[in-house]
Amino acid sequence: MLPAPIASDQAMHIPDGFLSISVSIIFWIISIIVIGIALKKTSRLLGERQVPLMGVLAAAIFAGQMLNFSVTGGTSGHLLGAAIATILLGPWPAVLVMTSVVSVQAILFQDGGVLALGTNIFNMAIIGVFVSYAVYTLVNKLIRNIFVSGFLAAWSSIFLASLACALELALSGTSPANIAVPAMAAIHVLIGIGEGLITIGALTLIYASRKDLLVADASNVGSDKGILIGGSILALVLAILSPLASSHPDGLEWVAEQKGFLDAAKDSVYTIIPDYTMPGISNTTLATVIAGIIGTVIVFGISFGVAHAEKKVKKQREISR
């Protein structure tokens, strides 16, 4: 691990210190507006199937993001999951799922700065989702293959989110665009391939076991109990496997070290479960597993709770008509 004051040695997002206050505030405002729209849209579009699915997907994506995979040059990547969430839920519920994941990572695990949280939500929960939606929809109309469409959507979500991050660094004066953009693009071209392959694997599993989840407007098809049980087991297995994650720095951290702005990262002003390691437990592996399970359960609860509340709003609106 590189010697730097970055909160997490797992799936690192933009830490505080990399962005100027003005840039952070601007992206907080944008993200809040989009989240508000997503809440309204989701309450109108949500079907019975999406309520448990939102919780399960949030939990699985959170746990999956803890499993960094090695990439060439001594760096690593991790699952974003925006494409999977978008394909299964549609863009607006996916925004809420990704927001819950990124927010818990920052607030509970100090993975990404709190001031930078609005920007991280913008990159992963907004750009990641809507790029995935646009690419998946367009490609699937052209070739009618969910696996190719899913791969390209996932790759694009990683690549364009990384370019957005590079431009945000440039706007903040942290690294010039002519340095940050090529550096972030070069490493995330490769990380995007990993994201695409993981997405194909997930789609293959879903296609084989619950093909109805891939059918448009299939909101009332299939068993909610099956989604809850199967998805929860998968999420917990991923959390348990989290100690196997690559110890190499992730794409942003590697670029920051290579381009000389890694020291700009600031420690969080507080810690709860830093570095995805449960305090008070001497066994690092056990501490990581317990932290992962706690995070998985919390993310599931938040996303499922939001979905359940939005479903109630939809029912009340239908009754009042």
C-alpha cells in the first residue's frame, strides 16, 4: 500500500483534499437535485419486484466493491455496479441504490471524503447510471444481445466516470486536465474491462436463474422471497470474501501517486469503521469480514427502506385518485 493519508485501502473514492470547496459544493447541489428527482420518479415507477431488488442490489454492490481486482502496473480496480443496477431496475431507482452505497462508504467507513461525497455520488450514482442506461439501451436496440450490451454499458460507465473525476481534479487545480485526463483514461480503460466481465458474469447468473428479472416491465413477475434469500446470500458471501481483495492501490490512488498530488488527501475528521476494519478486533481478516457484513446489512436496510417508503407513496397516490 502506498504511504499516504487515504482513508481506505479498499475501494477508494475521491478523498477530501483533492477537490476545491467550490467544486465540491457545486456537485453537492447537482447531486441533491438529481436525487430529489430520482425519489419522485421512483415512487411513480416502482413495481412490487423492485422493492426487495433495490435492497439486495445495494447490498451486493457494496460487498462487491470491497473486492478489488489486480490490474497491470501494480494497481487495482473494483466493481462500480452502476450498469448492473441500471439494467435490472432502470435509471432512477439505480441512482438511489448507488447513492446509498456511496453514502454509507463515506459516512460509516470513511471511504471517500464527506465534503467530496456529492462529487462521488455524481460520478458513480449519476454519470455511472445514466451512461450505463444510454449505452445499454442503444446497443441492445442495435444487436439485441444483453451480454454485449451489458459489457459495453459497464465499461463505458467506468471510463466516463473516470474522465469526469479527472476534469473535477482539473477544475479544482489539483492536476491539470492535460495530465489528469490521459492518466485516468489509460488505467480505467483496463479497469473498465474488469467491470464489463463482472457484469457479464452477473447477467449470466441472473439469466440462468431468474430470467424474468431481465424482462422489461416485469415488475410483478417471480418470487420476492427468492430475490431476498438468493441476493442476501450472495451479498454475504461477497462480504466474507472481502479479505481476498487486492492490496494494490486503485486507479485514482495510483494516478495521484504517479502525478504527485497524493499528499493532498486529508484524513477524515472522525472515524467509525475506517479502512473497512472493525475496531477492537485484533484479527484483521475477521475484522474486515465483520465490517463488510455490517456495511452490507446497513446498505440493504437503507435501500430497501427507501424503496418500501416510495412504494407506499405510490399506493397512496393511486388511492387518492
